[in-house]
Amino acid sequence: MSTVAALAAPSATEPLIRTTVERRELGPHDVLIEIKYAGICHSDIHAVRGDWGPVPYPLTPGHEIAGIVAAVGSEVTTRAVGDRVGVGCLVNSCRECEQCLAGQEQDCLNGNVGTYASVDRDGTVTQGGYSTHVVVNDAFTLNIPDGIGLDVAAPLLCAGITTYAPLRRWGAGPGKKVAVVGLGGLGHMAVKLAHAMGAEVTVLSQSLKKQEDGLRLGADHYYATSDENTFTDLRKSFDLVLNTVSAKISLDDYLRLVKPHGAMVCVGAPAEPLEVGVFSLISGARTLAGSNIGGIRETQEMLDFCAEHGIGADIELITADQVNEAYERVLASDVRYRFVIDVATI
């Protein structure tokens, strides 16, 4: 085991502090990554504050990791020292079940291993990317193409794939109308990606205060959901509504915006349940679905797509000393559009 510097949450109510975590010795199929940048995802905040269940404290969060390969195990052939690599929300799975064999490791029938707060195959609790180094099985590392800066690439490992996967699955492209609910960390990536795929993109946000940003990012239209006319004027307008917010909303209101046989897909994860009236689905044979990141193969596809189209996250680069302030700003929707930690400051 080796000891590396990190940030960790001591409990659900205390601020993150500087500390150390243990990393396993390099195994034959492992890669040692020197982390350069780590994105702050809203999920990190939910996790460390215990919103989604018990947490093994102290916990080092972070599943938007970008760095450089510092060493490789004796049997690693896919990575070399000096490679630019990323690690997302997964660091292991059974790799034997039908979901894993189909490239959907996130849906592993035997339980995937998350990048933090998860029990790995060796019985240890995983610790995330708010740290200087991490050891990961080579099969769960991603190549970051040269066309993307490591800092703006970090959020792609969660926010990017979380929005890319449902856009691809539900056919965003030329001739399709896509609405993105919320213009935050997930929403701004959804706008960029849907625009690059050729869809006509509409942002649905509480107010018009980010309208200029939304149009700059690639939206064709921008509406305020606080205006009651929005839900009347846009009825049955969209092939796909992608809900990116982690707050309670009226699903029925948004489902009425979906065309017959269209879909609304939720990727934001509020702590409280959302209600839906079944007639909002029956009327027009609409689909209500959820989507949770993507597998390793699709994540690499997303990174390559972003490099091809010059897409990175819009970020605010911060130091380790600013992390607790950043958490509060995320909760206040005061970030444009993703905080990224300069890990050299830990």
C-alpha cells in the first residue's frame, strides 16, 4: 500500500479536510495514475452528505478524474507511462454477466464497483479522485484524446457520458427536437452534445438569466419554466426531453411537452421521489425513462466524439482550499458550469 494526499469528508455534516488515503500496490493489470484534475459532481455532494444512504466515512469523493499514467502493471498492454487517461464512475465490475459482456458495466448484474464509497473485489473501500494518485484496473481507464485539455476533459467522465448515453440511445440527431431541462453541469453538456449531433435544441430553465449562455453553448431556443405560457406554448413539441436537474419537478408538466411516442429521460438524481400521473404516459404513448452514465466502450466513444467536435466542459478551476465553498455554490446553482479541482494544490 502507498499513502497519497487527499481531501475527505469526515462525516455528513463536516467540511472536507486535507488527509491521506491508501492506494493498493500495483497489480499485473493495474495502472497508477497521477491525477491532475478532478471535477466536482453534484453526486459527490449527495454522497458525502448521506442523501442516498449510509456512507463509509472518512470518504474521498470524485469520479471525474483526468491525469497521466505514472506506472503500469506487468501485464498491461493498453496503457503506457505518459498516456493521458481518465477514470469515471466505475473502477470494476464482474465482467462476466450479460450486461458486462454487452459493454454495459454500469448495469452489472453482480454489482459494479463505484470509484468511491464502494467495496472493491479485494474487500477494500474505494476512495475517489480528490487525491493525487489512484490505482485502477486498466480495463476501466479511458484514453483522453490530445484534442481535449485535461482540465475540461475531467467533467466529461461523468457529466459527459451521463448526457451522451441517453441522447444517443433515444436518437438525438438531424430532424429531432430535444429539450434540455436545466442548464447546470449536466445540462450544459447536454446542450453541447445534442447540438453537435445535429438536433434542434431547446433549453427549459427556471428563468432567462442564463439565456445568453445557452444560445452560446448551442441551444436554438430558450424558455423560462417560471412563465406559465411555456407549458402551454410547447405542448407536444419534443421528441426527447432530457431532465438534468437534481430537484423536485412536476414530471406531468414536462411529459405534456413530449410528442406522441416520444420520451422523457431523467438523468438528474434528486434525493426525494418524483410523482407521475399514469395518464401523462398513456396519452400519446409516451415513455418515461432514466439513464445512468454508460459503459466503458460508450464512454470512450463519447470522449472521441468530443475531441472530434472540439467539445469540453465549461469549468471554473479551483484550488483545494476552495472545495467547501464550491460545494455550497453548487447547491446554490452558482457555477458555470463545473468546478474542477487543480489536484496539484491538495
